[in-house]
Amino acid sequence: MLGAVSAPPPPEKPLRVMPWWLALLGLLLAGLLGWLVLDWLLTEADRAVQPDTRATLRVDAIRTGLTVVAGTGGGLALLLAARRQWISERGQRHQEAVAARDQTHRDRVQAHAETVAETAARHQERQAAAAEHDAAERRLTELYVRAIELVGSDNPGVRLGGLHALERLGQDNPGQRPTIVAVLCAYLRMPAPDDPRETEVRRTAQRTLTRHLRADRETWWPGIALDLTGARLHDFDAAGGTLVDLDLTSAVCTGTTSLAGAVAHGRLRLAAEFADLVCDDLTGDAEIVLDDALITGRTSFDRADLGGALSCRGTRFGEFSFRGATLRQPSSFDRATFAGSATFRDAEFLSGLSMEHTTFAAYAGFHRARFADMALFRWTEFGEEAWFEGARFEGGTNFGRAVFHGRARFEGAALARRPLVDQARASTAVTHVWPPDVTVTRRDGDWLVLTDP
């Protein structure tokens, strides 16, 4: 806030030198006044009748006239002395004002000099900081270019050194981490020659990326997104990490791909080819997309707590486990194929579940599963046993045109609404336990047809 600016004092009138004739005029006026008084008094004395009285009166008149002259002169002298005193005081005030103005001017000059010096110092500091920043940027650029040259070497050992140099550069310079992560991802997306040494280099690149995903370590690089579209990965281990927009679309992942215990945000695109996929204890609010993925081995989401939607449309699974997992948003397994056993024991689907046109080639277990909203199993094919023992269907349920080749078991299942089973079929070769209010008729000898009452 700016201080109030004081108004300058009004200028004093300039002093004028008293002319010599003014003093002479004052003396003449004093003499004239004395002469007039003396003449008047003498005239009055001459009018006296007695001569003795006249003489005394004339003496008194002369004395009075001289007294008037002396008094007038004294008054003029007093006036001149008062003028000298006034001039002296005014001169003193003038000197003090001049001194104050000089001091103010010196203060302003000093303040201006200090401001100029401070501005110059700040400018020098900015120049020094800019020079230091430029030097650091040049050094950083040189280190980055050198590391990239090492990564691009034909020698696998040199490439390993380049990867470590990039990692060290990113650890010391957070602003470079997105670029370095992009470079490492691009390296993994490149075609991989069949060379054991190159395999080790690529595994090092993988470990470099996953090492910085864990928030409980000092090496955490928060907020990095991994674009590994079409990459070839082996034993990709992001367990316990924080995943933001992981993209494995069209990637080929051999060995075990582990996202166990990870926290996922944004969108996880997992439409890739996996040998084994482990997502146990996975949490977060990410949308997980496994559409058209191929998982030849085991898939596990045990105890996962997923706050985002799960989409597995057209996905081909081997063995599948969803024990004790929780899905808080709608999920879809439409057109999915489960080649091995699939268990959803104690799973909770808090929003809608769709398994339309889904194929279970082996055992399908939904023991004590909870379906809090709509559960759709239309046109679903159960190749072997389908167990829904103790399951809770709190919303609508539809098994229309589903096919049960093995036993269907609904013992202890709780259904809030009557299930829709129109034209569902079940094999007559085994014994089934259906929910209440389901009408079963035999058709063509080998099939039971379920109809709604």
C-alpha cells in the first residue's frame, strides 16, 4: 500500500531590502512631528497673560516637543529592532527549511541509490540464475543425448549402461521423467531380436520402469503413464505399484504378468496376449479393459477391489479366479470364453453384471456370490458344472436361452425377484437343483427346457 504524499509547504515571500530613503523619511517625519508639537505648544504658551507663566510654559513646551521627538525616534528604533528580529527569525526558519530540504533530497538520493543497487543486485542474481539454469540445461541435454546414444548402440552392454544413465538422469531431474519413461517404453515397443543379451537388456528396461511405480519407496516417480502398446514383455512385474493409464494393447506378455497389490487409476488397457495374469488385491478407480485379450494360462483377481468398470468382452481365458473380489461399477464378460475352470466364490458385484453369450468350457463356480444389481446370463453356455450355491441375487436375474451341459446347482440361493429362464436348456444326463418357481419340461429326450411360469 502506497503512503500518502505530503503536500509541499507554501513558498515564502522573498525578502526585500529596506531602501535608505525610507529610514531618512522616518527621521524627517519624527522631526516634523516634534516640530509641529513644539510649535503648537509654544503658540499656546505665548497666549499666557503673565510673563512669568509664559516663560515657564515655553520651557515646558520645548521639553515636551523634544520628548515627542525622542519618543518617536525610540518608536522607530524599536520598529527597526523588531524588523531585524523578524528578519533574523525568518532567516533561521529559511535555513532550517533549506537544511530539511537538503536532508530530504539526500535521503531521496540515498534511497534511489539503494534502490538502484538492489535492482542491480537482483538483475545480477537473475542473470546468474539464468546462466546457472542454462548451464544446467546444457549439461542435462548433453547427458540425455549421451544416454540416448548409448541406448542406440549395437553393443548390448553399452545399451545397458545407457539405460542406467537414463534412470539416474530421471531420478535426479523429475522434470525429465516423462520423457525418459517415453523413451524406455518406445525401446520396449521396438521389435526384439532373438538374442539372449538383448533379452537381458529388455528385462532391465522393464525393471527400470516398474522400479519407479511403487509409492512406498524413495525411487517413486509419481504420475508416470506407461504406453507399452505392441511391446514384447517377459515377467512384467508391477506388483504393489501405482498404475496410471497403463496401455498393453496388442502386447505379447510371456511368463507371469503381475499387477498384484497395485493401485490403478485412469484406464488400464490390457487387451494383450498373456501367459499368466495376476491381479490379486488390485485396487483403485481405474477402468480396466480386457476386451479381446488372450490369456492362455491363469488369470487371478482374488480379493481385488475395483472401483472402475471392468470390460472383458470377447476375452479368452484359461483358468480364472475371482475369489472374494469386489466390483463396484458395471462389468461385462459378454462373448468371453473360459477354457479352464472359473470361480467367482464370495465375489460381490455391486453394480450390473453381464455374461451374455459367454462360454464356460469347464467348471463355473459362483458360491456365495452377491449380485446387488442386474445379473445377465442370457445365451451363456455352461460346459460342465455351474454352481450358484448360497448366491444372493438382489436385482433382476436372466438366464434366458442359457445352456447347462453339466449340473446346475442353486441350493440356498436367495433371489429377490423371480428369475427369467425363458427357453434355457439343461442336460438330462445329470441332476439339477433349480431356483423356486422355475418350470422344467423335457424335450427331445436329451434336454430339459426351462420356462417362466
